[in-house]
Amino acid sequence: MSTRTKWLSLSLSLLFQLVFFGTYAAGTGVELYTPYTRISVPPGETINYNIEVINNTSQIQTMPISVVGMPRGWDSDLKSGGWKISQISVLPGKKEKLTLKVDVPLKINKGSYHFKVLAGGYTSLPLNVVVSKRGTYQTEFTTDQPNMKGNSKATFTFKAKLKNSTADNQLYALKADAPRGWNVTIKASYKEVASVNIAPNASKDITIQIKPPTEVKAGTYRIPVTASSGTTSADIALEVVITGTFNMDLTTPTGLLSTDITAGDQKQLEFLVRNTGSSDLKDINFDVTKPTDWKVTFDPKKIIDLQAGHTTKVMATIQASKKAIAGDYVTKIEAKTPEVGTKAELRVSVKTPMLWGWIGVLIIFLALGSVFYLFRKYGRR
């Protein structure tokens, strides 16, 4: 074989390889990539895949894009740049981004489900979704804290979540079955409501405020709260533990809340503080609202502890102002703790001192004497 023939054969071989392998590279140089190819989700979940179409060739590649093998009842939406697409073009050495939204149905069995994203005849991206549990297809009404403890003056606030795990829109009526005298307020979006409308596979935060009667006895109380529609319902059982009641009375031994005093003088009055609740009272302080320039003190100044059902005595010393004029005055006395307080209104009648009375009589006599003197001296003229 001549040298010319050899060079011609070699050139044809090289040209064939370039054409063949160039075509092969153009056909296989496109890739689909996403970091999460196998994930586990509960029923009713929405999965959002971020997919890259990578062109590793030296030519513009235009290809159809599709999703195949999607399980029955599943919904998918393939977009790029905010638009639904079925074909995409990628520059040499560049990549384009896709988003694939997959809605897992609520009514589904536990298991592993497969589907693919295809880039024409270039490549495919297999995806695997593991459904972690069997779909419930019902309403879920839950709270992280179903039990609260406090006194009868407290307001108990429970946070709950109502989820519509059905495929239809649901209008739920909300109702609490509380003991007589209890006040239950149900709120959604900070507003008091009797019902809420929830879309399929959506949820809403519910606030339940429970206030017991003032005279409720210590104990455990169960308050069921129900959310029901025409086709489904759910309930939660809330529990309130009342530790005891706080109540207190302030009065005098006779029950009389009036006295009299002379201006500038002071007077002692006996008061009784009664713990009429079922819990002990601690750190009972006294406060007073009094007329100007009056003084009121207490002995003892503070009651450290008063057991339930017990009574203790407190002496109040009242000093009226020297400038007080005759009349009735009101002094308000309050006994209070951080939990409860009680008030008593004391009516005080002020009398002027006897000395001022005699001075007044003397002034009258002096005035009469002056008139009599003037009459005798000038009356004959």
C-alpha cells in the first residue's frame, strides 16, 4: 500500500471517529441533576424539587422535558422561569433551572413510589418518594399542652392546631362542653369565633381560653372541645387543675364601718381580716385612701401568713387633721395580696374640739356685752 493510500485511509478513519464520537457526545452530554433523589414524606405533603439541566456539549441543545411514571392520583407541575414548560433549550457549557412541584395525595398507602424526569432522548432523572405512613384522610385536632394548673382567679390559655387532612374544604363548628359557671372563649386569628373554614390539607391555629367560676372548689376539671363539619370531626380533652380559691374579707368585729373623731385627735379601730378561700394567703399588705393631712397606720403593718378559714386582728390608728371641719369623711382601707384584694369604706364623722365651742360662746357673750354697753352709753342722746 502506497504512502498516499495510507494517509487517505488514516484521514478517513480519523474523520469517522470525529463524526461518530462527536455525535455520541452531543447525544449523551446532557445531564439532569437534583441533590434529593430519594426522600421520605407524610401523606398530603407537597414536594418542591430544584432540577438543573446541564449541557456539557459544544452545541446548543433543545429537548423536550416531561415527567413520566407519576403514580395515580399524584399531581405534578414542571416550570422554569415561572412558566409551565414542555421543552427547553440550553447553551453550550451552560445549565438551566427547573422546578418540579409534586403533591402527594392524602389518601395513600405507606410505601415507595417512583417516577422520572426525561430530557428528550438525552437523559433521565429517576426520583423516589417514600410515603412514611398510611394516609388518615380525617380531621386532626391537637395541642402540645392539654393540662394546666392554677388558682380559681387564673385564666387558662390553651394553644391548639386544627388540621383538615381531607381532600375537601371543611367548615368546622367549634364547641366546648364546660361545667356550669365556666367561661370558655375560642379564638382564631385573634378573633372570637364559633366556626372556622379550612382548605384541604391546611391547618389553623386555635386559642382556647378557660376561666373558672370564682367560687370553684379545688380539683381536676375536664373540658372537651369539639371541631365538627358535616363529614368529619375531632376533639381534644383539656384538663384544668384548680389548686384552691383565694378570697378575703375585711370588716370590724361588729360589722359597723363608721366612727367619730375630734379634729386633731386620733382613734384606734379594730379590724378583722378573714381568709374565706380554700388556699392560704401570704404577705397581706394594707393600703389606704384618706382625706388630706390625715394619718392612718396599722398594727401589724403586714400579715405574713393567714391560713384558709382563719381570721386575724389588725388595729388601725386614725388621726384626723387639725384643720378638719365638722362633717363626714370617707377613708378607704384595702387589704391585698398578689392573688386577691378586698376593701372596706370607713365613714368618719369629725367634731370640733370643746375648747373651740367655749371660745365661740365667749365671743357671743362679748359681742352681746359690747352691744349692751354701746346702747347704754349712746342710747340717751
